[in-house]
Amino acid sequence: MLRRNPNRRPKTVTVDIPKFQGINTALAFSDLEDTEARDMLNALPGSLGSLAKRPGSIPVTTAPIGAIGTLCNLRKGADNSILATSGSTLYKFVNGALVAQTMTQLLDRADIDTAQFKDVNGKEVLVIACGGWLKFYDGTAVKDIPAAVNDAAPLPSNDLAKVNAAAPTGCIVHNTRVVVWNGSEYLWHSKIGYYDYFPSVDYQRWVRENDGVQACVTYRGALIVFMRRNIGVLFGHDRDNWEQDFLDTTDGCLAPKTVQTVTYPNGNQEVFYVSDNGVHAVYAIDTLSLDSSARYSTRSVTVKQIDWQDLGVTKEEWKNAVAVFRNGQYWLVYKKGNEYRGLVFDTRFSQWYPVGGIKATSFYTDEDNFYFAGPDGHIMKFDPTLYSDWFNKAKTIGTPINMYWYSKLLSPKVTGLDHFWDVLLIEAKQQNVKSTIDIEVNVYKNQWKLENALKTEIFTWGVSNWGEAEWANANFTDMVNHAKRLRTFLKGQYAQIKISNARDEPIEIYNLSYEVRPMTRD
């Protein structure tokens, strides 16, 4: 019979998490890296390797309109106008208000697609596809696009009336043409330099499995045609050298408004989109007819990190998902039931980070700001100095952002015996405002939990409350808290750590270390 030597005390080792990565719900717990999270929310990369609470949001509009379907913009000269749609009306953001524009022709729906176009005469307009006749906005009014006069024979006639009858729902500018589609197999092209002339011979039919065009994007000089079950590609500049084919992939596009060109720090580009089983990326334009080899053109971006089925989102819900790419991050927001959820992909680490509470049906981003809008009727702006999602500009009504992070099930060694989890140390950023961190540690039969376990506010004389902040050395290049020795004294084979803050406060965590006495039979 084995006997433990009563005079032998287990030696202390440390379980370290020197940096933080994103979530991983796809791998078995034993295959997770210590730096990966099993569950997390509203925690995004701060400085490299850290996690910080996501930016809060605030309306930039003083009063809401009806539910907003689309955010977009029109640049004319030095002016950049932010636009929003609600109902059948286009609104312009002016001095904190959404001002209805002259609607010579009403929109057919608020869910529109737009493309800014400058014609051969220098006229700059916003082409609008909204499920009816093609329209344009000139900075003042929305009108139906009038058909240009036919060119002299034998040049092809203007088929705009036929295009309008097809009720286009999407548009893009590619090779100085306006390209439109309506969800069928058809794709129509305008004459070079014109938005009001669609030559009768300048179109393609993408016939494959009774499929339909969902979205289009320019990629590596070609036009990528996203369809429900396939992805097409159009090479060439005009009908004299157009060549169409299909990419070598079986993963079509489920959610057209999730198609975004994503640029990595090294300059490589891919086109992200939501398919039936996750987020995929077009990374090559090898076609089915290129040769007989298997040169797959898409890859899954989620399969090794996100259990897609576990998200519990129906295909009908996924169809309405929206996405945007900004500052190296691909933001994907979807609705599950009545709850808005999201995933953020950071290109620096190729990791996913879940977010919540962002009621977005459309995004808009420019050089300075990051906006979204949705059912509340406001244009909202992300602000890294805010730690709540505010519902009014006065910041009297809002919801503090709930940030939390769960480690994997940690163990210094699998021995079948309970280890002693003694002391937890966490390094975090000191903030110029009130900042506290809640800590929870769970083992099989016990729990250690302490709200405000860490206080990471820099003490300011006459401002900070005693006992709620700590001194900082202004001579340091980095404001880091004095890591406290949190004595947990738990016993278990595995320990799982939760770090959280659901208050109107910032937090940023750098790393953690756990002093453990592992138990063995030796």
C-alpha cells in the first residue's frame, strides 16, 4: 500500500498566463493553450498581449428617428456627409440631428446598398439599390436614375428600364462601372463612366445549382461574385475580354452584409464572409477550370476556435448579420432571438473575441470615428474613453459594459490528486479613473470570490477615495498595479479563474500567476 511521507511537503510551482489570447470553444479543454479563454465577453486586445474592456458607445444624434436600416456616406469635395435610412426616407446627419432629405422618389426599403460614383462629366452621386428602381442621391435629393439617351447604332442600346424592372438590391463600382444585382443569377454592368446607361449586352448569368448573387467585391483586380452556394469570379475589363468562372469552394455566402475585405498587418488581404458553418475567407482566385488539381480558394477562419453550432443561431438569423473591418479588426454582429451578440477577429493575433450589447444593423467607419446604428434610431459612436453603452448624449441613461474572462481549467500536472491553489497574482494597468477588478476561482467543490479584489485606480490627492486607489510612480514608463498576493487557499485537481467588471469602469489586465503546491504519489 502506498503511503505518503508526512515529512515531505509539496514544492510550490507557478502556473503562469503571461499573455491573453481570444476565445476557444472548438477544442477539447485539454488541447487549449493556457493563454486561451473558454468563455469571455467584451474583452478586446489592449496593448499587445493584454485584454481591456471594449469601448463604450454614445449617441451622436440628439433625438432618435425610426429604426435605422443602413448607414452610409457621400463625399463631395471636402465634405463628407453621413447618411442614414429609416422607413422610405434618407436622412443626413447635420449638427447632431438627422435631417430628412428631399425624397423626389421614396426608397423602396430602408435596407439599401450604395456605391459612390463620379461620371465622365464630373457629376458625383450616390447610387442606391433598394429593391425597386435604381436611384441616386446628389447631396440634396433622392431621385430615380433617368435613362441616358441611346447611343447611335450599332452600339448597344440602354437597357436601364429592364434593369429597373428586375428591382436591384445590390450595387458596387468595379472598373469604373456600376455593377448591380437583384438576388437572381444576373449581374448587370453600366457603360464605363456612366451610372445611367446599362448597355443591353453588358451582363452575365451565373448559372449554377439554381443559385443567386448575394454580394460582390473587387479582389486582386477581379470581381468576386458571392452566391448562396457558390462563389463566382469575373476577370477582364469589358465584354471584349470578360471571362467568368467559379472559385474552387463549396462554401457559399449566407449573409451578404458580412462580406468585407480584411487586411493583415503584413499586407496580405482576404475577403471574409459568413457561410453555413462559420466565417470563411477568400484567399485565392483559383477557379474550377484552372486545372485538374485541388486548389481550394477559401478557408475557414473559425473552425479551430469557435464551435459554430454551439452559438445556437439559426440560418434565418445569420442572414441578417452585419460586419465591418476597421483598424485591423473584423467586427461581426448578429441577433439571436432578441439579443445582439458579436465576434471580433483581430488580425494581429488571428484570434476571436466575443462582444455583446451592440445593437447594430449597420456600421459606418471613417478616418476618425467608428459608428453603428440599429433599432433605437440613433447614430451611435464607439468611444474608448467610455465604459458604458449610453442611450442619450447627456449620459444619464445607459448600461455599464459587462466584461468577463474565464481561463481554461488549469492544472500544474494531472495526478488524480487535489492540488493546493494558494496565491493568485494579477498584473493590470493603473487607470486615471476608478477601476476595480472582481476575481473568482472555482475548484471542484469550492469557490473563492472577492468583488473589488484589485483596485487599479491611480491615487489622486483630493480626488480618489482612500482605500479605493493606490499610489503610482510617475517615473515609470508603464503604470502597472502593485500585484497583490490574493490568498485563495483552495484544494482541487483543476482551478478555473474568472476576471470581471460589470461597472462603469475601465480595466486592462496584463498577465497572471498562480502559486500552486501540486500533489503527487511520489
